[in-house]
Amino acid sequence: MAVPGDSADEGLGHYSPPQTTERLPAKTPLDTTGGDGDAVVSLARVLRTSLEPHARSRLAVALLAAVPADILKRALSELDGLLRRDFIGQLPAEIAVRILACLPAVEIARTAARVSRRWHAVAMQPWLWRRLFRARGWALNEERWAMYSSLPGIADVGWLLLRRSMEQAAAAISPA
Amino acid sequence: MVKLVSSDKEEFDVAVEVVEQSVLLTKMAAGHGESDEAISLPEVTGRVLAKVIEYCEQHKSDQKLDADDRDDVPKSSEDILQWDKDFMKVDQDMLFGLLLASNYLDIKPLLDLGCKTVANMIRGKSAEEIREKFNITDEFTEEEQDLINKEKDWAEDN
């Protein structure tokens, strides 16, 4: 007759570790093994608000100096990411459009519009294409433009109109 | 002289002709009249403001742009003066700050210079190279990517 706990398997199956009572003491405020690094985040928050910028950077350098080379390498590439900026994605739309307007239409439609969701949204701004058209001395036929710009690929439409012959473009654009 | 104070409380004493490069500062200085009260700029850090002032010092004797020219898109991103080119050899964080500051302070030539500089960083690169250069992470979902590929096919067929 099998008694509970008789075999090793059954023993394991019935065993329920007293997790709540045994594991809590190990999780001191500075324990970072929990995986989410909450303690580190809150420690960093405290230091961020209580130290002057200069002292913060000295502390950061001192901490990094004590780190093994492979981790240091990873930390550096993460920091390098912080120094880079998504100009089109993060700047106000009026500046982002101004930047893209410096590029040839074909690059806006073919490349910039395919970088990310934000870049796509900026590259599709009717205002941008209005500017590009105006720079070429063409005025927009507002009615036709409204029709074209309701299509999903407005950047490609704009580029097409620029690329194709003037006669084709004239269908959507009236002379200035 | 006009006294400017950055968001991090750094103070700068600047000549009037330097201040006049900025449409916003010109208006603010006029509002202050003869008083030597400082103009505080909570939107601009000292690091960026110092760089903006350096630009304005260099360009203080430039001809003023006509009102008509002001709204134009920069015509080409290649016609940049050597001094301006060297001035723009900065990290991306500074370039970002200069774009925001020149837009806020309304310094049109500096805003255009910044835009041209970023455009030159984008020019000729693939979408992937651009993502890498600017550390861009908000990529398309698979669905959106399909839609974009369709757009592309459509444009090439026509």
C-alpha cells in the first residue's frame, strides 16, 4: 500500500515550498536578483535626486571602473545609444518636416518613409509635399490633392508625380 | 549688453547685435527696455545656449534676411560655409538641442543649418543604416511592413 511521500517522485509532487515565508527575508532592499532590478532603479532614483550632476558622474565612472570588461562593453554600447537621437521621431513635427524637406523627394519616399512609424508619418505630411511642390514652382490643385492624399501611400504618390513627366503631373497640379 | 539666464541658471552677458539674431530675444529685449533685468530662458540649457551665442557672435554682421526669404525651405543642403560646417561638428545630443533652441529662439539661419546638417546625415543611407545611426527602435509591425511593401510595389508598377 502506497503511503504519501513513499517514493521520491511522489514526495516531490506533494512538496510545496513555503515560498512566502522562506524567500522574503533574502530579498533585502538591495537584492537585485529578483530579475526586475527594482531595487537598483529606486537606488538610482534616490542618487539622481540627492547628488549634484558632477558628483553623479564621478560616482558613475567609479562604478563602471569596477565592472568586468565584457559587462563594461555592453554598458558602453547602451550608453552610446543614449547619446544618439531620433531627430525625425523626437523633434516637433515642424522641425522634422523642415529636415526632410532638405532631401530629394525620391529619398523621402523611398527611404525616410520606411525607417519607422514616426518617420513614415512625417514623410506623409501633406505640408512637406506642398513645400516640395512649391519649391519647384508648382501650385497644388487642392481638390485633386485631397483625393491623392487620402490614399495610403501619399509619399509615393508625391514622388511619382515628381518623377513622371510634367504632363502627367499636370493632371494633379495646376501651374502656379 | 543683455543678460541671458539658461534653464540651469548659467548667466551670459551678450551684446545687443548678438541678441538681434534671434527674433524672440529681440522682442523680449525690447520689452525689457532700459532695465538691466536678466532674460530667463527656461527652455535652453547653458551648454546649448553657449553654443547658440557662439553662432550668433560669428554671424552678427551677416545681412538680415528679408521677410520673404524667411519662410523658404533651404534650397540645398550642400551650400554650407566652412565655419558653419566646423561649428556643426557636435554630438547628436547637442545638435538636437541646437535645433530645439534655434526653433524656440527663432534664429532662422541656425535652424536651417541644423536641418541641413541632419539631412546630410540621412542622405544616401538605407533605412537600416538610418535606424542604426539614430538608434531608432519604433519599428513597423509585420502588418505595417506588408502594407509598405505593397505601397512600394504599387509605386514601381505605375
